[in-house]
Amino acid sequence: MKYQPNRLGTMIDCSRNAVASVESVKKWIDLTSSIGYNTLMLYTEDTYEVSGEPYFGYMRGRYSREELRGLDAYAKNKNMELIPCIQTLAHLNALNRWPEYKEHFDVDDILLAQDERVYLLIDHMFATLADSFTSRVVHIGMDEAHLLGRGRYADLHGVEERFGIMARHLRRVCDIGEKYGFRFLMWSDMFFRLASGGDYYKPETIRDEVKKIIPDNVELVYWDYYSTDRAHYDAMLTTHEKLHPGTWFAGGLWSWAGLAPHNGYSIRTTEAALQSCAMHNTKNLLFTLWGDNGGECSRFALLPALFYAAQAAHGITDIEQVKRNFLARFTVTWDDFMLLDLPGTPGGTSEQVCNAEKYLLYNDPFLGLLDDTTGESTARDYAQCVEKLEIAAEKAGEWRYLFETQAALCRVLAQKATLGADTRKAYAEHDMTALRRILHRYEETERLLWKFFEVYRAQWMKENKPFGFEVQEARLGAILMRVGSCHERLLNYFEGKINKIEELEETRLNFFAPDVKTYYVNEWQKIISPGVI
């Protein structure tokens, strides 16, 4: 019998600053429904209006109830179910910043279980969802609560076995949601982590007694974005079938590794995962587009991976046929659209995710923390990326802006990627001729950074609410100021006004361990400086 999932859905992250505008969500609904998707989740930690909670999503671009009702009706008209996807345990760090909610938290971003203030807040959440969505399915999150019960909870109640804490909290949340007619989805990882000491992907460690704490009206969602090995998915799906039949599978379309997409890696993981899902007859599939560290990448830049997942879920796996179908739907060639991946790995594809476009953009010219990840061909590779992206942009139609953004980024990196390493070399050799040339590169880097900022801002405002872009302005503004400051100090050294540059005198150490072959660092604060931020 041919494999046919009941649900094929996407989940877009609207919690890491990039809150998709109402028009952008409608465009996403139009697009995904046209290629076979029938479900959409909006991942909103605090970015939705909650009655009686004025600080909930304050100045974060939260969706109003009216906006959500409108989107719900729009989705229904396209035969798509809009399902709320929230958090009722962890991942509420944005809420924890407000004094209003300090007493609601156990530790870090984890809510304080067994606290009535917490359950009143959750009641308010469900009341809003019931008033905003026609679906009575809600994803309640509950993933990655690594320190559950280890903060204020332990101070108040003593150190307890965490399965018990999790079970009681889950039951209480479900009891509240049931009042509003909801049934529930939740990420499955905490059941594995509590059994194995923190590791999700150890299917052999799950205990039989875990089954008893999962309510009947809860369906699990097994999420996995990292493996290209079908056997890995087979083992995890087998365990989930024993643990809780009917588990959903959630794969990843890699939109969260920086400013560029990673379609190639997303497709490889999706291929392996869907082969396993077909064998296990997994009926509900979800593909997530997260926005870690600021929601920097356009969701629409993942169109090849998004399209491939839909085609494969419906049994079309021949890549040449997929490419022909992609061209027919989007009037852009598959190979052209895949060029958007290039900024992360300008020299070619990688078996793992590398986000060079982000860490080299923010790598400090004098500190040079990530200079050792570049080579002699890096600047040339980025210059070639610019050429390829510019040619593709001419044929990209409505998607031209995506190519223009990545081309502008690559122009910056063609100048800046090796700027620090070249500065350090010329300084160490006291090569004043080389330093003169490098001074001009600092000026050109500043100019190109401004150009990139302009097109990147245009992309953001086309797709997202303006809230959250102030973070991107702060980051790009910081590197602009730093490049300008380094330029001025290097000029002072060149002209003999200062006799040394301390940062360039320091002996450099490798950022990564010596055996690391694929470079990836996504946290801006780790890239920009070893200082406290």
C-alpha cells in the first residue's frame, strides 16, 4: 500500500524576533497549500496577545486575537488547519525578563511547577487560544527543560524525582486546556532525557513506566533534524511506537543557522527521515523552520527543501522529477534556488551545517577569533558566489530579493572574510605596502556593510513585523563601528601615531578543537568577542 500521511505540516518560528507579518503568513499558507501541505503551526512562546497579561509579548510583535482569527479563517479557506504552538514549561526566557513574571520561574526559562500563579497564566493562555483559533488541537511544547526542578522548585519543595514533577505539571496543564475543549501535542524529548540523564537520541534507555505518565489526550511529537542515517530514525520511531502509538514526526528545514539557508543538508536529513516514516507508516509529519539567535534567515529561502519534503511525502523521490516540478510551480530552476545555500559554504556543499557567512560577518578584524577557518581561496570563493547569485537574481522573479540579499552579504565577505588574517600577517611582517592596501579594504568593507544592511532591512520588512529588527541593527551597527574603529587605529599605526596594536600582538588560539572539520558557531555574542555581553 502506498504511504500517504494524514497531516503534512510546517511550523514557522515566530518567537526569535522574526514574527512573520500577517501578509507573510498568508503568502506562506498560499504557497504551502498549493504544494500539498494541510497544516500550519505558528510557534509563539510569548508572541501572541493574552488577556490580563499586558507584558506577555510586550514590544515583541505579538499577534493580536483579531490577527489570529483572520489568519485562522484564511487558512481554513485554503483547507489548512492553523494550530497554535506554544510553551507551557520551558523556552519562556523572553517573558522572564519582566519583573512581573520573576516569581513564575523555577530556573532560567523554566516555569515553576506546582505554583498557582503559573497555572493561572496558563489558563489565560488557553482562554486566548480558544478565542483565536477554531482548531482544538494545541501544541504545548514542554521540550528541553533541562533543569526542571533544580532551581526555586528545589528550594520550595526539596529535590524530587523529576519524572514526578513532569507528570504532575503535564496533567495540570492538560486539565486546564481540557476546560476549553483542547487536545494536545507535545515534544517527546523530556521523557527520553529524564530516563537517560539528558540525551534525547538514546531510544534504548526509555522505561516502560514512562507510558503511564502520558495522558490519553496527548500525542507526542518526535523531533529530529540532525541525522542522515535512516537506521537512526528507525530506532527512534520504533521506540516511540512502543511508548505512545500515533507519534508525529517533526523534521527540520534549516533556517536557523545564520543568515543563509541550508537546503542541501535539510534535504539529506529529510530523505532519510521520510524513508523511515514510510516504513513505520507515520501518519503525521511536520517540518520546522526555527529562528535560533534572532530569526536571521528568510523562511522563503528554504523553498527547495520545503518542496522536496512535500514531494517525498507524496511518493515523488526522483530528484530530476522533483526539479521539473519545482520549475513548473515556481518558474525558477531548482539549481538556481539552491545557490542561496552558498554563503554558508562558499567553496561547495558540506556534509554538516557550516555557517561561515554569519561567523565571518561578525568576526572581529583585530581579535580574529575565527580567522583560522579561512584559507587562501576564501575571498575568491565569495567573489564567485556574488557572480552566481547575481546571475540567478535576474531570473528569480518574485524571489529576486532573496538573491540580492545573499549577494550583498557575499560582497561584504569577499572583502572582510580574510581582513583580520591579512591584517595580522601584514602587521607581524611590518609590511607597510600590504597595510596600505588593507586600509583601503577597511573602507570598502564599511561601504559594503551599509549596502548589505539596506537590502537586509528591506528583506526583513517584506516578510516580518518590524519588532526584533532592532537586534539586527544593533549587531550590524556594532560590526560597522568596530570596522571603522579598527581602520582608524590601523591608520594611526601606519602613520606612526601609535607604535603598536595590542590585539594584534596577542598569540592567537584556535576557536575550535583541533579535530573539528566543519565549523559552526551561531551565537552572535560568542562570535563578536570573548568579553562579557
